[in-house]
Amino acid sequence: MAKKILARVVISFVALIVFYTLLSSIDYHWDWHIPWQYRELFFKGLIYTIIISIISIILGLVIGVVSGVASISKNPFINQAALMSVELFRGTPLLVQIYIFYFCVTTTVLPMDSPLVIGSITLAFFSGAYISEMVRAGIESIDKGQIEAAKASGLSEWQTLRYILFPQAFRRIIPPVTGQFVSLIKDSSLLSVISVRELTKASEIINATTYRTFEAYLPLAVLYMLLTYPLYHMTRMMERRMARRD
């Protein structure tokens, strides 16, 4: 462990030197007072990003679990409806979905005009489609002999799913689902196209106001890194722990 930490420190230090050298070679007058001057805008964008991520993660997890269970249903209508919805959201770009939800669905179906709510719902459905496949794969990875043993014990299909399959599948899908949450946080940056004032929109406003592109977007990268790194590190820890258990 100590060697890995030392290697990370050395690599990070070398990367910083290289990055600083590259930036220093640019004929550009740096003004790092800009990020500090607009710190409140960055802070508000950070709060919006966290709120959007939490809402989308919770809704996406619910949608994914329900859709994943429905996709293994023996009822052909439930099964195919779940699979078709997954194919729809996984087969189209997230940016296109954001535009459709905001400019089409909300004007004809949902009587609301809140970019924050609409964006969070769109992200939830998008991530839910990927989580659905993870849930389905996790359930189907359980040995079929356990299902036969459950039926022989007199358990119903719902009891088999609840007490036998889902607890084991849930433990297996935790790492990939957590990784999907990391991607969701980064994908929230696309909501800037519908004027949600999250981190990316804050940087766009600062850049448009000051014309200081580097000072506007470099702090953005750092803030996203601070948001996603804990989840990424937690995912790696879960994967190692599960590997030891297996």
C-alpha cells in the first residue's frame, strides 16, 4: 500500500510539472483573481450540481431496479416494455434526450418549466437505463440451481427474487452502479444547454463575461474532480473487497 501511495504521489508530481511547463510556454497573461472574484458563482454552481446529482441518482436507482426486475419478467408485455425503454435511452445521445424532454415533452405532457427538475428527470431516466442492465445481469448471474432449490422449498417467484436472488445480485452490482453515478455527475454538465446554472454553466458565464477561458474552465475541471474522486475511490474499494470475498 505504501508503494502504491508513493507511486501516485510521484506520478502526480511529474504530471503537475509537465502541465505547468506546458501552460508556461503559452503566451498568455494569467489572472487567477478571476476565479476568486467569481467564487460565489462557482459555489452556487457546485451546489446545483450536487442537488441535481443526488436527485438523479435516487430516481435513476429506483427506475433502474424496477426496470431491471421487469426485464426478467415472464410477462411478455412487461418484459418487452422494459427492454424497449432501455434500448431507447441507451441508444440515443443524452444531449438529444435533454432537448426532447425540455422542448417537447414539457410543453405537451408535463405542465412545468423548471430546467432543474426537467434536467434531473432526464438524467435519471438515462442512468436508470444503464442501471437496469446491471440489475438484470446481476440477477441472471446467480446460479440457476438456487432458483430450483427455492422452488423446491415452496417459495414463490416474488419470494425467490426478494430473499434469494436480489440480495446476491445487489452485492454484485454495487461497484458498476457506483461507477454509473460517477458518470452521471459528469453528464450533468450537459444541462448547461438548457440554462441550468450548474458548474459548467457557471464557467460559461464567467468566460463570456471576462474572456478568460483558462481561468474559467481550469477550476471547473478541479471541482468536478473533487466531486467524482471520492465515488471513484469508493468503487475501487468495493471491487477489491468483493474480489476478496469471491
